[in-house]
Amino acid sequence: MSAPRDPGTPGFAPAAAGTSPTAPPDALSDTPAGNPPTTTAPWRRLDPRTLLVHCGWMGAPLASLTLTALATGGRITTGAWITLAAIAASFAVVTTLGLIRWARTEFRITSDTLEVRSGLLNRRLRSVPLRRIRTVDLTASPLHRLLGVTVLRAGTAGSGDGGSELSLEALTVAEADRLRAELVARAEAEGAADDPVVARISWRWLRYAPLTFWVVGGVFVVAGSVYRALDGMGIEPWKLGFVRRAFAEFGASALWLTVPAALLVVLALGSVGALALYVENWWNYCLEWTDARTLRVRRGLFTTRSVTIEGTRLRGVLLREPLLLRAGGGALVRAVAGGLGNREENRKRSGLLPPAPRTEALRVASGALRAAFPEGDPLTGPPQAALRRRRTRGLLCVVVPGTAVLAGLGAAFTPVLLHCAWIYAVVTTPVVWWLARDAYRSLGHGIRGAHLVARSGTFSRDTLALQRSAIAAWTFSTSPFTRRSGLVTLTAAVAAGEDGYRVRDLAAEAAPGFAAAVTPGLLDEFLVHRQG
């Protein structure tokens, strides 16, 4: 016999009369179409252009026949005529089936559910409660965009595998936007906090796997590991015959062809490795509140992992956006929690979400905090001196040393390197200027309810939401350069995560007041209050 559930546990509620207590709260219900729920909401149909979308498969064979006709001067062989007849017959069948499907597919929004009715012989009614809807996605392929339609998918927190989501194909763009706004507006905002399942894996997230360090760095890590293994066996890889021949052919070929080709090979191998690593690490991923006090992460294919975090040890969350992932609209989420081991173990065990769409990352961060993630609120920006500091540091650490080295080598050996020196300076200066500007715009800090919010970084922009009550001490850090600029970096000491989290480049006169406001009473004995 199963133990009775605690009625005070978030995410669990007693079953209503007449419902099955074993049905998952966020699952779609499939009911016979002959017993629809009582409602006065009208049924609506999909756009008729759905029929054209389903005929998109004919593009490839028709294009092949067209190219064949052009190549033969308009002469079409008997085999081509047979292919054309088969396409015509298939078109008739697909169009007829599509017409029937379109005529027999309807949807509506009632007072509390989104319902889709479909089927020819076996009629089926699928519905999802509006309060359980967590994501409403609009997807349009090139053919959809050409026809002016899009696909709407509505899913719950537990529908990441695609088995528990409703899909409407296809709607006009205006209708889809209006329907999405209606669904989001009518869904209960507090539903996320009541749902035990925060997120499940969606394999559509695989497209974010190559937008990580491993797409390039992983290739060199593997190559270095192979080199060390061979060296340990007494084998010198550079003396192997096929390696020497490959380098000889590479150097003898046109570098403007071989270098890009080599980069493409590295990117291809890195992408394959990143996809494989993503699948192995996040297979069967599920993030859920097992009870009112325990957050659990389950994942892994060959090596399965289950990390349990007590709610009392969860001090906050970190929204991380590496540069490539941010360019692709993605992010990942990490927990700031105690009891996850040393710093290296903490980095392996603190992951709450793999690289995924940024909207999903914000939703997961809110689910872990059990409150809205305070990312959308405007934060206090840094003073202008922080921008000048980043520009100066970029010029002194990147542009000047590289230019000087190339110029010195050019003066000593060949004038070609002198040209490389000024080209390097011309190319890297605007890049450094842009990165400095991006790093400056990423800076921000603020107090949002019970949390300290701090954001910084350009190669990896991190937004931290940290419980103010978890901060045990403050460290004020300056250097000769920051003191000259009037800037101070605060470090909040926390017995969780990385042990300390930085709030970078605050104005020196504002830093003590901000730290005192975050943790009232902690710094009182060190502050000198002005007498009015």
C-alpha cells in the first residue's frame, strides 16, 4: 500500500470527485468525442492552407524532374513519366486525406481547458488544463513562412518529451499570436509553483548542444588525451608515417583551401561530440519537487545521476548564457546550494537544466526558486568608469601585446610580419571595443524581494539570484586601477555553490550602502553614518 500524500505538499491536491487519482496532474486527457464537457465555447478550424503544407514533400521529386527536363532539353523519359504519374496519384491521395483531416480537426478554448477534437473513424478529444500550460511555442518552417502560417504547440511542465503537448498545424500568424496571448493570459501564473514536475527533456533542445565550448575545445581535449595515451606507451605520434604524410600534404596544398577545410572538420567532429555528450549527460532528464522540501534532478544514459537538493540548502539559482549559446537564444541553469561537495563536484552536480531555450531556462529558474526569477526587472547599471576600464584592459591585454610581438618579429625576420602587425591591430581593436561594450551592458545589480540579483560577463553572462539571508559576510575588493576609477567589487560569502559571488564594479561611494541594504545589520558596526 502506498503511503498517503501530505495535503500540504506543493504540487499535490486531493482528486476531485469523479476523477482518477492516478492520473498525472499535467497530462493531456483523451476522452471519447461523444461525451464532451459542457461548455458554450465555439469550435474553430485550422487554416485551409494546412493542405498545402502537407504537400510540401512534393518539392524534391518535382525539382528533380524539372532539372532532368532542363538537362535533356525538354525530353522526358518513360521512367520520368511514371514518376510524374506516381506523384500525381500521391498528390490526389494526400490532398484527399488532408482535406478530411482538416475538416475533422477542430479546437476551442473553454473556461479552463484547451481542447482539440480530431479523427475520422475513431474520434478523439484531447484537452489540457489552462493552468498547467507552461510553454506556448510558434514554429514556422520556410514553407510555413511562404504560406503565411505557423504551428502552435502548447505543453505543460511535464511535456518535454513531446508526448503530452497539443499541436495545431497550421494557423495564420495573426491567429497564432492572438491564440498564444489568450492562452498565456488565461493560464494561472501560480500553476508552476503547484506542479511537482518542473521540467523534462525535450530533444528539440539538441540544437543548442553545438553552441558550447565542446564544439571546439572538446576536439582538442580528445586529441590531447590520445596523445598522452600514445606517449605513455612510448609511441611518438609525430613520427608515425600517416601523420607525417598528412602534414606534408597539408603544407603542400593551397592554405586558403586547406585551413578552412580543417576548421570545418574540427567543427563537424566537435558538433558530433557535443551532441553525443549532450545525449549521454541529459538522457531521461527530469527536474521535480519530490515533496515540499526536496528538489531532485535525474539524468544520464550510460552513467545515471540523481542529485537531491534540500530546499533549506538551496540558496539561489544561476542563469548562465555563454557567448555562443546566448547568440542562439539559449541558456542553462545551475543551483546555488550547499552539500554538493567541493568546487569541482559542485560544478558537476549543480546543473538544473541543460542548454535550452532561454524562455525555458527562465521558467525552470522560477520553478526552482518557487518565485518569479527577477531577470526581467531593470537592474542598477555600473558607472561609466567601468566601460573605460574594460576598453583599456582589452587594449592593453590583447591589442598592444599581439601587435608588439608581430612588429618585433617582423623587424627581426621578415617585413611580412610587419603587415600582419597592423592588420592584427586593425581587426582586434573593434572586436575588443565591442566586447568591452557588451561586458559593460551586461553589468547590473539590485535587490528583488528576498534575493540579491547580480549580472556580469560577456563570454559567459551570468545572472545570479541569491537569497539575501544566506550571505554570511562581504568582501570589498579594489586594485590600483579600480581605485583610480572609483570602483569597488563586492564578494558575497555564502556557504553554498562557489562559496563567494561577485557584484562587480560598483561606484565606491555606493558599495557600502548597497551591501548594508542587502544584509541589514551585518555591516552596521563598520559603517560611519553621517549626522543630519
